[in-house]
Amino acid sequence: MAKTLWFLAIVAFCVALGRDSWDTWVHRTVLPDTLAETSVEVRDRDGALLRVFTVENGRYRLPVSVSGVDPAFIAMLLTYEDKRFLHHSGVDGLAVARAAGQAIWNGGVVSGGSTLTMQVARLLENSGTGRWSGKLRQMRVAWALERRLTKDQILELYLLHAPYGGAVEGVRAGALAWFGKEPARLTQAEAALLVALPQAPEARRPDRHLKAALYARDRVLERMGIAAEDQDLPRHQRDFVRLAPHLADHLRGRDPLALRHDVTVDADLQRKIEALSRTAVRDQAAGVSVAIIVADHHTGEILATSGAPRYSNAGGALGFVDMTRAKRSPGSTLKPLIYGLAFDQGLAHPETIFNDAPIAFGRYAPQNFDGVFRGEITARRALQLSLNIAPVMLTQAMGPRRLMAGLRASGAEPQLPANAAPGLAVALGGVGLSLRDLVQLYAGIAQGGVARSLIDQEGEKRPEGRIMSPRSAWYVSNTLGGLAPPPGASKGRLAYKTGTSYGHRDAWAIGYDGQHVVGVWMGRPDGTPVPGAFGGALAAPVMFEAFGRLKAGFDPLPPPPPDALILPTARLPQPLQYFGRRHDQVARDALTLTFPPDGALLAKGAGIPLKLRGGHAPFTVLLNDHPAMTGLRQRHFVLPDPGAGFSRISVVDASGASQAVEVRLD
């Protein structure tokens, strides 16, 4: 009896020693890196994929979780590959014994006996499957993985790394590549193919080995007790979506560590605009490109953006250059800003008459684009005809720096040659601006003169300022809304302006209705001329077509604000009837709010005394853009106390001139 006890004790000791040695051996396993680079994703406003970037070696590997995969696929995978996955500790002894017995009986390998955990070990180390040394290493890593990770974490590693043919890794990438869908909702036949493919991803590719793929898929279905479905296999591997590629590149460069970028773009509209871009240059000379931006000017959100017809340099088109951001000469597209700023300063009104005749400012003698002078003409008609003399005269009267300040107030980033001061040529396009700059400017005019910064990512916010008064913005919109659409374009009221830069290098069209703004640029990215290219003939039809692809019809432009002066020329105050040599006198007699100064801190409770100089009675006082006092003829009066805090006070005279200050009552 004693000898038996000693024998059992010795056996137990040896087993324990072996177990402890095995535990130590597993514990000391150096695991491969379980963190893997995954593809950066760009998603549209509704979560749809716009762009998927590759990882190392040009592979697509998308992040995935167990919860993001169809439960039927998970069940099928476990049933077919590893029935006891949830219960074994990394190696399934029964499966290994069965595989060994089958190999001995048949004189060769019939089944591998690898668990999903062992397959994960092989995928992480990119090791082979044929040699016993490799199998032993996979078993050791599998045991170690099971000790350090949960079952879901191991399963997610498999779902992330399983190969699906070519440069596709992971079930998400596989589902998108073969079926064009996320793996959350798969048919039984689709799930079966995705279960079978990783075992021989190249030999079972349905686009190359259709019979082998069909046989492997049906074996999985048979194992599940499911009748083989009469469902065709995919005959090609789909290209990964690549919408808004220039925007995607920009966002990745701006935030290289982000794995996901959620943008304001609408994927369906983006497809339509990119198709329009390709159509727009189809009949153009080689190298001609086009850029288009569609935005909601109420929110500033960019809904579609195309920087080139094709994301390629084929044919010399320089398609990798994002022409929505390139600085180019804006041609006549700055004229609405010039008139709006001049209206604000009381220098003109839409019905003010200008003398469109030869004029020189020192050595600078601007000409109209067609070389023809029209004589006496209203500001409204001069803007609609895009004549050059009136805007240059206005720029000279208010100063080119005021025009540059207006551009910057809109959020634009104008570019002049290094250390160059702005001159009168800025009025006719002598400054570098991008399509984004111009769309942003017109969005601000559409919003009643409030700067509306364009945004392309969800949640992005930027400070807003004011470009011009609501009255002046309405004057501009009302004038541009009177332009007829180009031949063949949709009918409806759209406020728009075209432009052509010197030498026919750039053709522009920017327009807006009550909700949206669209900008189009056409030309050659390298800056060489495009003979015969005009904004009205080349870019405007594309802009109208972009609106047509956005929606049916146009949203109405806003009504006039309360202080808009809607009068014919003869009924305007005399200084506003005719712009010419008298504008110096107008400047001397201009409305000036002498008290309170801008930024003043005043005591609350006693009202706000206002003192005016110049201007033409009667006067209207606006408090925070709402009429507060009207019909005033004196130049000294008291505005009732508006209460504590900041208040914006505007005074408008009979000519439409205005002055505004912001004060704080405490």
C-alpha cells in the first residue's frame, strides 16, 4: 500500500512538473504584434463610404468588430472552421487527434485541425501551414493568445486579417470588394463564400476560378445543412470607392493620425457632380480641367466638391491638382463685392448713373472686355453687363485696401505678389483667389452680407463676420438675379456672375438661389490660355447643370430688407443720381456717426445719445438690425436704453448710406 502511494505521488509530481514547465513555456511566448494598421476611411454626411486608403503594401484592411458583422456569418464561420472555439484554450485536442488519425489512415493530410486561434497566430506571423515546426509554433502562440485576450478579441483579429484575394484583408474589405456591401447584412450564399475564401484566397477567387469558388461555397452551405442557393457568384472584384479624392487627400494631410473623417459631402450628389465634371470637358481641348463646388450657404456645408474631372494625370490634365484650392485670377467675379461695398459707403445705388467712357487713373487706363463704351448707364446695368469702368471708379473712390479688407472679411485668403500693395487692377482680377474663396464670398452675399465660412467636416465651426449690410447684399442679389440664364439652361431666378481672366486662362461662374451656392472654374491647371474661353459660354452652363443635378428648380431669393431704397434714378437723393466728379463732394457730405464711438462702454439706464454729421434726412436707426426709430430729421437724439450687454446700432439716411457701431452697456 505504501509503495502504491509513493508511486502515485511520484506520478503526480511528474505531471505537475510537466504542467508547470508547460505553463512557463506558454507564459514566456513572445507574441506577434496584435495591433495592425487599418485603412483610413472618409465617410459622407450619412455615413456612406467616400474613400478608403490603403495600408502597407497597398492592402485594404478595414477596422471591424464582432457586432458589426452579420451574426449568421459568425455562426457559419464557427460551425465550419472551429465548432469548439468558445470552449477550447487555443488548441482543439479532438480536432488535432482526428486530423492525425486521418493523415495516418489516408497517407496524407485530409484536414488540418487548426483552430481559429491557430489561424490567427498564422495570420499575425504570416507563417506557413505545412511543417510540424510551424504547427507547433502556431499552437504555442494560440495558447498564449487565449490567456491574454478574450474570445471576441481573438475573433476580431481573424475578422481583421483573413485574406480575401488580391490586396483585400478582413471581412469588411472582403464584403465590400466582392459584394459592394458592409458585412452586417449578408445572404447565406454571400456569407458562405466569405467563410470559404480565406482558406485558399487565390485558388478560390470567383473572378479567376469560378468552379473552385462555387464548390467551396456549396461545401460550407452543405456543412450548415443549407441547400445550395441558385445565386450567381461575383465575376469581378469591385474597386473600392474613391469619391471626393482631393478632399480626402486634404483631410488626411491635415490630420494624419485620424482613422476616420466624417464630412459634409453627400455621396449621391458627389457622384453626379463628378460625372458632370467629366462631361464638361469631354469636348474640350486636351489639358482643359474643371472644378466644381456645391454648398448650402445657410450652414456653409460643402455638399459636393470636385477638384478635377479625373483623379489622374493622364492626357496632361494634371488631375491630381485640386483646382478648388488653386489660386487663380478671378476676372470679373469680384465686381459684386465692389458694388456691395460701395453701396454700403453711400458712394452709389443700383440706379446711380455712371459714365462708361474712356478714363485714365495715372498710367492705368481700363477698357471694357469687348472694347466698346456704353456712355451713361446705371450701376445695375453696368454690373449685369460686367463693364469695367464703373467698378474701377468705385475701387478708386473707396481705395483698393477696402476691397482687400472686404475679401478677408468674407473668409477669403487673397494672394498678391510678395510685398505688393493692392492697386486698382485688383478690381478686374489682379489678385489670386481660389474657387473656395469665391464660393465663400458669394455664400456671404447670399446670406445678407454675413460671412459664411465653408466647412467640409461634421461639427467644424468657424467664426463669422460681416462683409456688407443686408441692404447692400440685397441690392447685389437683386441685380444679379436679373441676368438671363445661358441658352438651354434651366429657367428660374438665379443670382449669378461669370468671369474671364486675362488671356482666357480662367473661366468662372458662381451663382446662388435662396438655399445653395455653386461655383465652377474651367481652364488649364498649368495656366496656359484656352483660346475663346469665356465664363459665360464655358462655365455658366456647367453651373446651371450642377444646380439641375442638385435639385429641381430654384429656391426663391429673399425679399428686400426694410431699409432698402427702391427708387428710380430721378427720385434718388441728388448725390446718388450721378457718379462722377461729384463723388468727392459726396464723400465730404457722407453720413458720419460721431457719437458714440465704436466699442464704447456706456452706462445703462439713461438711453444712448446719438450724434450725426452729414447725410440726408430723414434718418432710420436700427438696433441689432431691427428698426428702432424712423423719420428722424435732427442730428442729435437719444436711443432708448436697449439693456445690458452688447448692441449694434446702425443709422441709415435717405440716400441709403449707413454707419454702424457696436457698444456695450454696463
